[in-house]
Amino acid sequence: MSNAARLHLALERISSLFRSELRASAVAHDLKLVQLEALIYFANANRYSDTASALTEYLGLTKGTTSQTIQALERRGLLEKHADEHDGRVSHCKPTAAGAAIVDEAFPMKWAPTSGADLAGAEEAAVQLLARLQAARGQRSFGQCSTCQLFERNGSRFRCGLTGEPLTKRDSLAICREHAA
Ligand code: SF4
């Protein structure tokens, strides 16, 4: 079997294991898998990316599914929407305290007995592989802000080179729709 074939099978098994664990977490909270995935996304997205359209793109959903998912989470009191300060047509979605508690339980997946060193190596390889696959398909990377080509650091101060706006430490750890890999 070639390296490419072994990699294919390994990624397929990891993906299956991952979704199975996530589905079990969703069921435990009486949520659909997509609803839990949306909560996890919004808990990790920065202020340029915590919108319905970004979620649609990130999860590869239809607009209808995105809208139903967000409405269901709002009805459950797990997600709340805030109008954008500058553009009333845009709403930002944030998990409520109850939604954030569910995310904390479900994400990230518990990796024991894998060691921290194993995880660091695996994370770097996975992020690089994902970046190449996304670039080859012309997809957005949705990467972590601090790894963006437009991320500017001046001592302990951070700034977005795209918008010119200051970024907090928390912003620097969030994922962004505009991330330049
Ligand atoms: S620096 Fe890049 S990832 Fe960070 S907010 Fe700006 S565009 Fe997004």
C-alpha cells in the first residue's frame, strides 16, 4: 500500500472517530451534531468571523441549514446574536454561558493517552496538510489569527494588517475567515 493510501485510510478513521465522539457529546445535550459544531465554531471565531455567512462557509452548509441551526440554538438559550456596531445588517453570534459550558465539555476532544509532545507534532503536521489541501482547492483556511500573514506584533500589542484594528491576546488565538495562510 502506498503512503498516500495509508494516509487516506488513517485520516478517514480519525475523522470517523472524531465525529463519533462529537456526536455522542451532542446527543448527551440533546443537540444535533451540526448544532454542536456551530456552537464550537462560534466559541472559537473572532469578530470578523462570528456570522451566519462565515458559519455557512466553514461547515459547508446551505443558508437554510445555517439559519435553522442558529434559530434552534437561540431557542435553547445557547447562542445569542448582537447587531454589528457599524452595519445593522450584520449580526454576531456568541455562545451564552450555557452554550459555552457545553463547548468546554465537548471541545477539544480528550486525547489521552497521547502525550503533549505527540500532540504538538501531530498538530503541526495536520495544520500543514490541511493548509495545502485548502490552498489546492481555493478554500479559505479559517486559521488561527496569530499565524496569519497579516498579523502584526509590536511587543505585547497586536494589530490586524487587513483592518488596521487592534487585536487582543484572545483575538490572536481565535480563528478568522480572512486568515491569510
Ligand atoms: S490578522 Fe489575519 S487572521 Fe487576524 S484578524 Fe486580521 S485578517 Fe484575520
